[in-house]
Amino acid sequence: MTQNIPPIADVNGALNDVKEHLALVSDRQIALLLDIEKQNVAAWRANGEVPANRACQIEMLTEGRITWRDLCPRLVRDTVEIWRAL
């Protein structure tokens, strides 16, 4: 049984929560914190997925309020499927 991937809106909401928690006003500020280009954050929003390494950094920056699970729905789905198959 395949778990549904949360809609892109869920990842966008999580990224908005990151901004709120860290008192940021733009995606550019998220990018600056992670030392990346702002286009990367825009791509995450468009794709509905944050790379796992960046999601872990964000989880640490937000002191666990926004977790990698919130930011990496495909990774969560794939991991669940692997565990179910074992």
C-alpha cells in the first residue's frame, strides 16, 4: 500500500513556518542562513521537497519545531514503504 505524498502546499506551509519561527520575512533569508542561493528555496517550493541534508539543518535551526519529516514527504513515504516491505 502506497502512502500518499502530502501536497506541495504542506511543504510550502512548513517553509512558511520556518520563516515565522525564525522571524524571517523572505525565502532569501532562509537561503542566507543555509548559505545557498534563493533559487534553491524557490525550487523546493515548486517541487514540494527539501533535500534531506537541508531539512536536517532546518530542523536544527528551528530547534525541532519544523522537522525533516515536514520538509521531505517523499523520503518519508519511501522509508515507510521500505520498512513495510521488510
